[in-house]
Amino acid sequence: MLNFFKDLGLLLFNGRFWRNFLPIPAKSKLALGNTVPNFKLTDITNNAEIELSNYQGDRPVILAFTRIFTEKHYCPLCKPHIKELNDNYDNFKSKGIELLMITSIDAEQCQKAISDLGLKMPLLSDPDCEVFKSYKVGQALGAPLSGQFVLDREGKLQYKHLFSFLSPNASSEKLQSILEPAS
């Protein structure tokens, strides 16, 4: 039993945990209608490099920043959201929308999370939290906070949702509705 707690402590209380321990509120000032910071990250699900600017002019993109502490320890507010987005991934794709989930765990932990959750959507690894920081989603208790950003076909920000305890994540219906024409 002692080894279990020791192993759990080593997994949870790593360097990333301490860098993200102090609370920093979500304060993204990215303006609607403007482009967002470009990035290049590894898509662990498909073993590919993803550069956000490659989608510009091609298709809309939803960036879903999520909190995964380790490959088996998920934020209780984010895990249902991860499952919901994954369950709706084929629907996003059928509408020509790319969904990119971004996490702060490393590639090895991502592989385990992909298997554990049965993920089919791209899971991008940002272990240094540089992309999280550039989008200013905030942090608390060992991990960056969640947030969602909807980009149109031209890469312009159409919607952003930043974490709050009252509304931790935007639903998949809300995210899709931003890109659908009003009837």
C-alpha cells in the first residue's frame, strides 16, 4: 500500500505540477475576429506533427484545451467533456470541422490516456504548457485550466470559452453551433 501512495505522489507531483500549482485565472484577451497564436505540437493519436496555420483557408478548427493530470488521473470536470467531444468527433468531421484536443501530459502519458479513454480525436501533447500559456487559459492545482476556442475556415476566432466553476467547458452542441449558419 505504501508503494501505491509513493507511485501516485511521483506521478502527480512532478515538475509540471509545481510549475502549474499556483492559481492563475483564465484571462485570454484574444479578440473575436482575429487570428490566434500559431503552434506546432505532436498529435499522439495519429503520430503526426500538427501546425495550426496549416488549417487556415482549409477548414474550421476547434481547439479544446483540457486538464489531464496523469494518464489515469483526470480532472473530474474535464473527463466527461473529453468523452463527450470524443463521442461527437465523427459528427464534427462529417461537418468539415477539425477538433484538436490539447493536454499538458507528455507523449507516453498521452498514449495511455488514448487507450484508457478510447480516443479517436487528435490528442496534442504540450508538456511545457507553452501553448496553454500563449492562449492564457490559466492554471491551478498542478495543471493548466480548460478552455475552448472556435476558429473559422480562415483561422479567425469566432468563440472562446474559458474555465469557470459555474461553466467549466462548452458543450459539443455549443461548439458546433458557432460554425453553423443561422437558420
